[in-house]
Amino acid sequence: MEYEFDFAEILSNSDLLLRGVRLTAALWAIAFVMAMAAGLFLGIARGSRRRWLNWPATAYIEVFRNTPVLVQLVWFYYAFPVLTGIQVSPFVAASLGLCLNTTAYCAEIYRGGLQSITAGQWEAGRALGMSYWTLMRRIILPQAVRRMVPAFTNRAVELAKMTSIASVITVHELMHEARTLSTQSFLPLETFTVVAVIYFVLIYPGTLAALLLERRLAARGS
């Protein structure tokens, strides 16, 4: 017996899915922007020879990279309020968990990119009397960014897909709304087919833009 797909009811409830898309996009943007900023300083600390900087940064990175992100989200939603007495909303807990997890990966990307710059570049900047941050801003980071673009692109794509995990703590992002619609309509195949298409439409343009940027930076570097 052949199954007949029925997308009419799913499309008639598109407002429900669009609401989930908006929350998914907000969750991704908050987590990624904060992780990119915090990851830079954590990556520098991770690559430092000073133990008081290196050891805490290393411990942070290893904890968040070697525990499941699902466990981290659940911990921030259920355990964090118990320990601190501060109750956070599901959205805040999800944003915090995804941000801290992504920060650990971004830190390692920064560290690898910065360490790929030859020692001669650092020595030349110091010979010109540049301070550490001036040297970083004018010489090191512009070169390192070209090499980090592919890794950051992959991280951004992974984060976009990880936002679906937030549904387990009742964040009404796309996957949560899809589950609700699937339960109400009894059309799981149609619902999650549409959701898969939505995720592709959301993620692929960013991947394509990053690829074009990577080629442009490579051409400029050459």
C-alpha cells in the first residue's frame, strides 16, 4: 500500500513553524555572536605560556568539548537554579548552554589559527614597537582569519543544527513547534519533511556565502 503525502494541513499551520524559525534564528545568533567574541580571548588564554591563564582555559575547553551539549542544556535549566537560586527561562538556559559549548570550540579554532602564523610575523611586529594587541589587530588576526573561515563555517552550521536540542527543555524553537504540529495533525512524515527543508533553506545560504568569502580571502591573500 502506497503512502499518500498530505502537506495541505502542514502548510495551513505554517505560522506555527515560522514562529519556531524566528526563535531558532534568535537562539543561533545570540549563541554564535557571543561565542565568537568570548572564544577569541579564551583561545588566546589557551595558547598562553602563563599557567594561570592556560590551565583554567584548558579546563573550560575540555569540560565543554567532552560532555554532551544535551546534558549541558539540561544542567543549566534544572541544576543551575538549584545551585544559585536564580531561576532562568528555557530560552536563557538554552542560549547559555549553546553559547558556552560553542565558545569552547571557537577558542580552539582561534588558537589553531593564531599558532599557524609564523614566529617571524610576531618578531617583525615587536621590532616595530607594536604592543601585543596592536600586533594582533594589524598583523596576526587579518592573516589568521583567512585560515579560520572554513572552521568557523562548520561551527556555525553545527550550531544551527544543535538549536533543535533546545526543544527538550521546552524552548519553542522550530523542532519543538514541529513536534507539536506532528502530534496535532498525526502527519509526522509531512511535518518533519517540511522541517528538513526549512533547515536546509536556513543553513545553505550561509554555507554558500562562507564559501564565497573563503575564496575571496584566498584570492586576496595570494
